[in-house]
Amino acid sequence: MRDPEEELRELAASGLRRSLRRLESPQGRSVTLAGAGSCLNFSSNDYLGLADDEALKSLYQTHIGRLGAGSGASRLVCGTMAAHLELEEKLAALKRSEAALTFTSGFAAATGTIPALCGKDDIIILDKLCHASLIDGARLSGATMRVFPHNDLDRLASHLRWAAEKRGENTRVLVVTESVFSMDGDLAPLAGICDLKDAYDALLLLDEAHAFGVLGPQGRGLAAALGLEGRVDLQMGTFSKAAGLSGGYLCASRPVVDLLVNRARSFIYSTAPSPALAATIGDALDLICGTRGEDLRTVLAAHRERFLPGAPSAIIPVILGENEAALAASTALQERGFLVPAIRYPTVPRGSARLRVTLSAAHQTEDIDALKKALGEVAI
């Protein structure tokens, strides 16, 4: 039998062992690390700085007093409260879709949705750099999987031609990609993907996790920014990034959402999120879509341009290659008062270990300049 301690030693020897880092403060522009003091926080996906927003905290407390702390059970048993339905109605209207369904996390949205829609007689075609939740969802489905090189439209077309030859009368072909890729910060060639999926009668699932709240009119995402919302069959995302809270969602046609209610195991067999959380997410959506949200996106866009002119998103990788180099650079930055994580395999491909810098509207201009200076000092 394998010895867990030996496995841990092997991970440590290859620079891949991880450990939990305790924070003694809320998420925000800066965080306090246990035993290490305060650091400017360039590690969080809190793109609009709402995770510790005073207005949202106050609303959350009000909703707990009004709605209680818990939901009691899964929503098909006794957990569908008005706050959940109201949030889904608001979200569907925002995303220009017929219906929406919320999940406990983005991971649960992916691993519930994909197996609910696809099975052993279906075909799923994924971008090579899709998030682990999307890959796991595809694997759980039992469908035939094909992977195309990152953002390679020619290979996607080739896979779709293959699928067209193999498919039966009732075969679903599902293309899966992200709008903003979580470790590289680049954008999908969404118009080209839509053209191809339409040409070959496939469905498209677009994960907008890192675009929602940040890109497009009202922060609706990349599909909205490009005028393609009506051509994306399934829009997935989370409330754990720009919205500053937690949870996931899937927006689609009413029949698709109703099918998920009946088949998505991560929805059916999970206790519903707190109704107070659902109500607060609704408040966060109002904030994101309103004047304050637009102001925060303007600040964030200015930070992106200051840190790296032309950066397409708030995620900016600094690729170093070897695990040890990324770990050493992250440690050196922490010693200078900056929290910037080292990202290693299997989160990114072998040989592409990196620092993952994420920017937030909560940052100040001087924070951006200080990090750029520090990166130069650690001689990466």
C-alpha cells in the first residue's frame, strides 16, 4: 500500500507540494498572513474589490436577519426559497437568457451541467486550457472527448468535422471553452468559435467566470462585449470573483435549465446556498450593473493598462518555467510585502510555472507601481 508520507516527499522534491496559508484578515487590497505580517494582495480574483465591501456586508447582515442563515435541504426537498428564484430571474434577465440556475460553486456548476447534458453517445470538444472543473465535468459525463490546442480554430474545425462524421441522429456535440482563461488571462476567439459551432450544429458552453463583472456592457462578460450573447447556448460563471461572494450559475434556455433541475447531481444532492447569500448576490448584481460597477471597471482597466499596456484582462502571468524559480520569486516578493502566488503543474502545463498577478479595482496606483518595481528587484 502506498505511504502518504512518501507521496508528500515526492511532491516536495519536485517543487509541487502545497500547503494552506492562513490569513488573519478579510480579503482586500492588503491581507495579513499569519506569522508574516501584511502584504499587498495580488493573488485574489476579487476584481472589483467587493469581497469586503461595506455596503454588501451590511446588506448581507440585513438579509440574514430577514431570511435566516441556512436553507435546510436541497432545493428539490425543501430548500427552494424565494431568494433563490428571485436571483435566478435577475441573472437570466442580466445575461439575456430564458432561464438561469444557481449552484453552490462554479465547480459544481460545471460538474453538474456537463454530465446532465452529455452521456456516452455524445461528443465533447474542449480547449486544452479549460479549467479543471470543465475537464472533470466532461470526464464524468462518459462522452467521447476531444481536446484542441489552445484557441486553435483550425483544430477545432477539424474536430467538429470528425464529430459530424461520427455522430448519430441524437448525438449532442458540445464545445467547451472559457472567455478569459484563468492562468493566462487571454481571451477566447469567441466569434470564430460561434461560427464553427453553428456551421457544425454543435452547442457551445462558455465559462465566463473571469469575465463576468469585468468585461462588456454592465459587466455582462465577453459574449456581451462582442455582441454574441444570443449565439452562446450555455453561459456559465461564478459569483466568487468580481461579485465578491460565492456560488456558480448556468444560463440557458428554459428546457435546458429544467433538464438540469432533474439531472444535475451537484444541484440535486447539495443543500441549497444560504438564502441570505442568494439575496446578497442579487444586490451585488445590481451594484455591478450600475454606475458604481462601471466606475470600478474603469479603475480596473486603468490598472491593467498601467501594469501591462494592452493587457486583455486582470490576470497577468509572469512565466518563469521551473517550479523552483516560481517559488523563489513568490517568496522574494512576499518578503518585500507582496502576495503573488506561484502557479505550478498540474494547474499549468509542466515547464510553465509562473507568478499569477491579479489586479483589483481596490488597488491604488502606487500599489501597481510598487509591484512593478519589486518584480524588477527579484530579477525574474
